[in-house]
Amino acid sequence: MRLARKARTCFARAVELDPSNVAALSDLARYDMRAPGLLGGGKKKAREIIDRVAAIDPERGHVLLGELAELEKKPAEAEAEFRLALAAAPHGERGRRALSDFLVSQKRYGEARGLWLEARASEAHRVLADYELAGIAIVSGEGLEPVARGLEESLSARGGADAPTPASIHERLAVVYERLGRNREAAAELEAALTLEPDRSDWRRRLARLEQ
């Protein structure tokens, strides 16, 4: 509890130092929407901060309102806010990812997949789209072979500013291969990921399990 209060103090101080910093405002809003009043949070406080975020960055503002609606068990309202986030920035990734994650949570895999197939039409978003399509396939168990090919292509493609790191692509491809029963190839992908990010002990444990 002491550390939670310290965390909020830090978020609030960051906002105080730079009132237009949407990342700091968003962190403070997320704290307040989840923490009880005892720890300095509260949904009323969160809404006030989200209003400030929305005035600067409508996409982020709608994403935060969607997250708040989810916490309040209002799925229809959450979906509406995530769709407004996507409409506010059709070529951005926050609104699209938030809506996709929501649809996946509702097991509406086809709709989530459609969002990223649409984004994939743009060369700048192709790597991110293939990465997210693979995530949906892993959760749903559908279309694993096509997304494996997409990730393989992504490793040699030029990604945009929002693209996942090469290590992350190798790791996700490892998960897809494992789901397909191709454990040797999964291990090779994890080895490649660890070459790029050797401090990932969780990946190292998974590699040891695959090699047993």
C-alpha cells in the first residue's frame, strides 16, 4: 500500500511538471481507475484526467474511456469507445489494438482478425499486423499456418515505428510453431530471440522445456 501511494505521487508529479504529457496523464488515469480511494485513486478522478487526455489526444482519451467502461462491466460502452478511438486515428495503433483486444476477449476472433487484415494493406503496418494476427491465432487456435508464414516474412521486412522488435517476432513465431507441434523450429526461434535479448529468463526457461 505504501508503494502504491508512492507510485501515484510520482505519476501526479510527472503531470505537474508537464501538464501536456499524455503518457504521464494516461498513467495517472489508469492508476486512478483501478485503485480505491484508500490508495488515492477513484473513478471520478480518473474521468477528470481522461478529459484532459482527450483534449490533447482523442485516440488515447477514447481508449482510456473504453478501459474504464470495461472495469465497470459495461462491454457495449467499452466497444463504442474503442471504435471511437479507431475512428479518431484510423492509421494509429492504439485504438485498433484496444478494439482488437476487446473483440478477442469476447471471442469475436473473426472481427478482430479483420481489423488487422485491413491494417496489413498498408506496407507501414504490415509487420505489426502480422504480429497481431499471430496473437489472435494463438488464442483462437485458428489459422496458425498462415500466420506462421506471415511472421517468417516479417523477419526480413522493414517495419514501421510501431512494429514489434525482431526478438518479439522470433518469440511469437516460436509460440506458433509450438502450437503446430513443430518443437524443433520453436526452439530455434527462441534461441534467435535470446540472441537478441539474452536477459529474458522466461524465454530461456521455455527453451529448456522445449529441449527436454
